[in-house]
Amino acid sequence: MDFTEEQLKRYSRHIILPEVGGKGQKRILNARVLVVGAGGLGCPVGYYLAAAGVGTIGMVDNDSVELSNLQRQIAHSTRTIGVNKAESAKQTFEALNPDVSVIPIKDRLNSKNILDIIKDYDIVVDGTDNFPTRYLINDACVMTKKPLVSGAILRFEGQVTTILPGDGPCYRCLFEEPPPPGLVPSCQEAGVLGVLPGVIGALQATEVLKLILGKGKPLKGELLIYDALGANFRKVKIPKNEDCPVCGKEPRIRELVDYTEEYCSLT
């Protein structure tokens, strides 16, 4: 494909980067990324991917915009209160960049629909707010060998990691099973600094673009933790667990599982 004059202007700051160039920008325009959750994390992830020119962005969310979301969920506005979040995000991102096609998926992921939803995408981004969906996404991506960029936030701290199935640990290598209900407070109970998901979401979007371009070092086998109050980042190594129930040498989980109990929220 040849760039239009408008595209040359829009993506000029990318194209002049030797690590991106015209070929890299074409890869971005041809990429297909699924963002699960159009909330605190999914909003900045989707915003920056749309600005970068990711050609197809799937947004999964079955919730509607509420007033309490607007403190941190920047793809939505007072005008879209009551609108489905995936649809609200589509309006925002396509207004930012007409090169981008945003596909709103107004369903809640479960073991019956997730494989059909993720099959058409190159990379999956986890911006969800609950442990059952987080584990479901991890397991589905491992089983289908889809790269996964995972993020989480609570109060003043956030974390990011990139999972490359078959090449490094998965989320269950770090946390084998979801925590018991009530062990970790939700954001409704503990709160979250409004700008925090912007920091973590931007890091997730960066990981996605690195994967699309094949440049840099992804956060494979590493958990990047950001402490907003201390203004510091630290990395924790995630060792590959050879006994991991989903990605180990002899996986015990061979089919997707729906956790029916209400586990604690993350975002």
C-alpha cells in the first residue's frame, strides 16, 4: 500500500524513526489488536493504538458508561453516560483517526465465546477488572499461542507484563489460581488514582507496538511494577513454572474454565 498525503503527515513522527519507517507504519496499519475492557486501562490503550494507526481494534465490554467512570476512563464523556463502553470507545477512537476501524464487541467473555472472538486478532490486551476473566484470557491465549499484554491497577500501584506463549512464562506461572473472594479489595472498595491507568495503559500500548514492529525487548518473563506515590518503577522476574497447570510440560488445564464465584476486582 502507498501512503496518502494525509497519512504521511499524520504518521510523520513515526516514519522518520529508523526503527519504524514506512514499512513499520504499514505493519501498524495492517495490525489487528483486541482490547478486552473499555475501562480504566482499555481507554488509554485504545486511544494510543488508534493514534498510532493500528488498523483494526476490537473493543470488548458489555458495561455502560457511568458517571463514576469518568475520573479515569478517558475514552468516555458526560455525553456518553448510559452508552455501551465499547460503542463509546469506537466513537472516540474513530473520531481521532479515520484510518482505524474499531469493532465493538458488547459481550462478556466466557469459555464458550472467547476462542471465536480472539481468533481474528494478532495480539490481545487484557484491561479487565476481575480475576475470572483475567485467567480465562490467559488460558485462551496460551492455548491459541496469541501474544498477550496484561495490566492491572489498584489504588496507587500498577503492573504490566507481556506473555508470549511457548516463549516464557504465562500469568499462571506467577499466580497459579485466582485468589479467594474478598482477599484483595476492589477499586470500589479501595479506590484508584485517576491518572494511574493512563500510565499503565500507555505502557501496555507501548508493548503492543513493540510486538507489531518486532523491535525492542518485550516484558517477557518480567513484571513491571509502578508505584505512583514513590514515583518509581521496579521489575520482578517471573520464572517459567514447568509445573504450570496451563503452559507447563504436562498441563492439567486443557479446556477453558469459567470461574463462577465473584472474585475481587482489579480496576
